[in-house]
Amino acid sequence: MRQPILRAKNLVKRFSVGRSSSYVNAVNGVDLTIHRGEILGMVGESGSGKSTIGRTLLRLTDPTEGLIEFDGRDITSLSAKELRPLRKDMQMVFQDPWSALNPRMKIGDLIAEPLRIHLKLSEPDLRDRTELLAKKVRLSTEFLNRTPSALSGGQLQRVCIARAIATNPKLIILDEPTSSLDLSVRAGILELLMELREETQAGFLFISHDLGTIKLISDTIAVLYLGRIVELVPKEALFNEPAHPYSQSLLSAHLPADLDAPIQRLILEGEIPSPIDLPSGCSFHTRCPAAVDVCKTATPQPELIAQNHHVSCLRLKDGGNILSRQQA
């Protein structure tokens, strides 16, 4: 059985709004576990809290409430100084490689930077390790003496991945790492990440709004809505039998590989509620076709409906969670 590398329990993150007493409720009670060698995909609409969860798990921003445990150690309240020795073991790849890299530094220096910070290597060893990392992410060593402006977006993202894996981390969080890349480049990055997972046995959190990408790379998928995980499920089960009404709506918008396959769109009405003023009860009830009166007042808790398949929906017991039945 794989060992957990990261656990989060009842994770909450709120941001104050200016000088008012209001708060943006970005993350609202998230429980998740990432195991060694596992890729956990996280999907949801823009504004659902995916990026905030990623940054909070790595303590790049402080949680408001909850517990974060990394490699068996509670890191929830550690100071910046106490966290520093752990930074080499927990890395992040951001969405925009252009803004993530110093445009004035050479590529070789950018890749070598984490090695200089965290490891004591001689200059020859540093140079050899830098070239090895470039080759590992399939980046020509010819680029090491160039600046980021000379590289494409896909090449720059490979530089970011090389930096992230330089210190052999135990956890890597990737925040929309392929969203700005075209399909052919995206496929190469995903293939690279899956190879790195097998090679390093690190745990990965892969954040995306794109279901196709999530399906290709993930072992387990967390479906997020308004800062809450509404379904935590093995990949095959999500795409074959999504149980939460929101998951079903998301999957109905995913185009199948078979162009002749019938498509039944489940269109949600209304807008996502403001995270400043969250709905009472189930946060999805304002848009859910299956909602009944109890959904407006009671908050659903995760229920185990199959192996490793958790769903937070009050309509599970009466079968009303399946939207196709609502439209029959």
C-alpha cells in the first residue's frame, strides 16, 4: 500500500476584503490525502479554489483553519524558518512559465538555482547535474546559455519542471501547467510527468479545469465546487459513473473520443454564488436540478459509496442525485 506524503484535514482559507469585515471564502473544509507515487487530479470551474488549495498545502499562503501534515509532520503552524529545510521536498509548477522565470537569467542558471540553494555541490557537479536535468525534461543543453525569451512556452515549462524536480522532492503541485500550451506540446509534458512519477515515486497534485487532461494523467480525481470537494473518486469511476450532480454536469460537457457517441448535455442554470456570501446548506443547491428543501439547510458530508469513492450529496439515499432521472 502506498504511504501518504500529504494530508489535509478541514482545510479553510479566507481572505479579508479591503477594510470591510467581509471575507472571500476561498477554501471551505477540504479533506484530502496524496500518496507516494500517486497523481491526484483536481478539477473545477474558475474561482472554485483550486490554486488557493495548492498554495496553501505548500504553506505559500497560511491556512485560516485546519491541519496540513507533510511526510508525517504537522506543518500547519511552522514558521518560514522552520519550513525552509522542507522546501526542497515540496515543489510547485505554476501556470505561466513566463512569469515564473527571471527573464534576465540564463536557462542553465535557472535550473541550477534550486541546487545552489538547497544542496552543497561543487561547480563541476553543479554543471553536470544541470545538464542531466535538462536532458531529463528533454530540453537540449544548447538552451542552457540562452535566456527565457529564446524559448517557446513548452520549453519554458520544461525548465520549470526541471527546477521542480532538481532536489528530488517528495511532493510536486502543478497548477494548470499545460493550459497555455497547444495540444501537441501538452501531450509531451503529460508524458514527461507520468515518466517522472514512475521514476521518483513522488506524490503529485495536478490542478486543471480541463477534464481531458485530468483524465489522461490522474489516478484519483477531486471535483471542487466553491472551495469544497464534492466528489473524490478513482478516475475510471468518475468518467463512467459520476455520482454528484455537479460532476455529472461537468462530464456532460466533456466531448467523447467517439464522434458518433450521443451527447446529453446537463446545463446548469444560474451563476456560481459569490464566495463572499456562500449559500446555506449545500453550496450547490442554488444551481442543482436535483435540489430539494433539505439541501437549502443541511450541509452534506462525504459518504463512501464504493471503494475509494466519496460523494457529498444529500440525495444519495433516495437516488435523486442522478440528474438523468430528474429529466426523465
